[in-house]
Amino acid sequence: MPDAEGRPEPGAGTVGGARRRLSRRALFAAGGVTALAGGGAAGAVLRARREERAADVIPFHGSRQAGILTPRQRYVRMAAFDLGTGTGRGRAAALLLRWSTAAERLGRGEPPGPELEPPGSRAAETGALAGTSPARLTLTFGLGPGFFDRTGLTAERPEALAPLPEFAGDRLDAARSDGDLFVQIGADDAFVTAHVLRTLQRLAHGEARLRWTMTGFTAADGRRNLMGQLDGTGNPDPARALLDGPGVPGWLSGGSYVVVRRIRMLLDHWDTLPAGHREQALGRRSADGAPLTGGSGRTPADLAATRPDGVPVIAANAHIRLAAPASNGGATLLRRSWSYHDGLRSDGAADAGLLFTAWQPDPRTGFVPVQHRLSRGDALSRYLVHEASALFVVPGGSRPGGYPAQALLEG
């Protein structure tokens, strides 16, 4: 019989114009025949879907935190939180455990669970991520200098976490800089990153408040930025950014330090420059990222090369010359950056640029000397404005049921 909207009842069909009802046994039998007849194809589809979903899952727990060496995702949400005045060591530990538990579940494509929600929240019932892939979600947690003071662990604060010095030309917005807790949320789905940040805000209720957040994306090739340059060219072995060996506290083994800089690009000016001028400022070809001395994007730049008239092929103030390890006592940075475009400024210029992140074992011998050198004469700097800055220590990974920095907070 038809239902209230005039549709045939489930299980009913027509044969030769006459309607009939299929028994459950007939349905199961028919399903069995279909499965046997096309089981190979159907099974392959199911296996492919399972494999695809498995590829979308990046484990939260491990010897190091995901999001440092993980291939960059398409989207990122970076955020910093400040601990509340009453959030001491124990409550900060509880917050990190709550966040880590949620991160593990969200990374598997599951909701965080109602037991983690603050009183009165019914967010677990909304099903906002229902049917959504985890999209290679990673959450990476870091600690700012203030975290150690607020939790009574000032004596445990690493010396390398000293505040960054002032650099020439900086125009930093204090409201979008620093912070007690850092979170990097990466995923191949912008909806996922937005929802996860909202979840962390909600689960931090009463313990920490959002200080700032920034949203970024990558190009289709994962490398080109809004200036048309290929980012990350000449990066060192990623493992060199990690901490390990004698003298590294257990809670920090497998961790790193990350510098976060919001760098606005003066695109309206940049776009008017001749191609040769742009390439000289960088020291690389725009098309493939190769140094002006030749080769490919992976070819080391020959900083000693000169033209027939004796002029260096790579200018004395070219970005890659001033940033090169050879110019900075061997200092190297693992650069993992995203582009951002937040519309227009009040002056009509594009509010767009780079969310620059530099990972290293010690910023005092990595980012600081390199940035000092760049800020004093880099040809590219005249087309950039550094608007926000922060430094965090990123603990090593954690075991299931635990959280990053657990040994620090509970030791």
C-alpha cells in the first residue's frame, strides 16, 4: 500500500504491471545473489572507501606530536589561548587532557563525547561533523612563556623560550601576538578546522580564553604563496627541527620550538614590479623556485657565482643570500607556512600574506639571528610587514590516555 505521501511501501514492486510484495526471505536471497554475482566489485568499493578513510586519519598520540613533520594540509587554524586567573597547574593539566582526548576522537572522525562538554552544553547533539571525513586532521599544542608562570613552573621554563627580541621594521599588534597556549589545527577541510577550534573553545570554558586566531590555506601545489613564490625551497631535513639527546627533558623529547609570524604582503606594490626585479629580490626564479645561479628548485644556490662583470649573480641583499645557513653560522629553520587573505584593509589594500611558522631546536640560534639579518637589509622586506609574532615550546608526543607535557605538569 502507498504511504501517506502516495509512495509504494518499502518491499513492494511491480511485475508486468501487477504490484507484488517481496518477502524478507526473497529480499535477503536476492541480496545474496547480487553480492555473489558482483561481490568482487562491491567489495573493492568498500575496501577503497575503508582505505580512503584510513588515509584521512592521522593518529594524535605518538612519540612526537602530529603537525610538525606531517605533510601540510590544505587549511590551518592557528590560535593562542590565555589561561584564566584561577587556572593553576592542576586545572591546566586537566584542560590539556580534555583537549587531547577530544583531539584523539576528532582525528578518528568521532565526536568529542558529552562527558567532556561543559555544563549546559548540548553541542554533542548537533552532529555538526556527521558524515564528514577527518580530512587528515592534526592538532598540535604548544606552551608560551606565560604558561610556566601561571602554573607555578617558572623554574622549569626552558631557557630557549625567552621572549623574542625586537626586530627592525616590526609593526606588531600585541592583541594578535604571544599567548599561554598555542594550538595549530590542520586539515584538508576548512569546515573541520573551524569546527575543531569551536570545540576547543567550548572545552576550555572557565580555564582559558581565546586570545587570537588566524586562518590559512595552501595553493593546489602546496607550495606557492600569494607573491607567486615557492615556499619551503631549501628546507633542511625536517627531523633537524626536533629535540632529542642528552640534556633534553623527557617531556620535551621529540618536541620543538615554533615561531609564528603573521606577515602581510604589500601585494599591490609587488604586482607592479618587473619580473626580473622580483626575482632579484628573492634570488630565485618565480617559475620553478630554482636559484638564479641555475638548476632546479632543489639545487643549492651558488652564492659565490658572479657575472662576467664581477657582479654577484645573487644580489648581496637577496633574500636567499641573507637567509642562507652559510650567512648565519649554519642556522637552519623548517619553514611550514600557509597563505591568508582576510579581505581589504581600511585603506583599500589587500589584507593578505603569509602565516609563517618556523620550527627549530633552539630559536636563539635559529630564527633570531636569521631574522635580525633579514630585518637589516633583505630586499624582500620592503614588500612585507610583520604584524604579529609569538614563540612557543611544543612538547613531545603522548601515549593513549595521556597528553603533551604530562610529565612536566605531573612530575
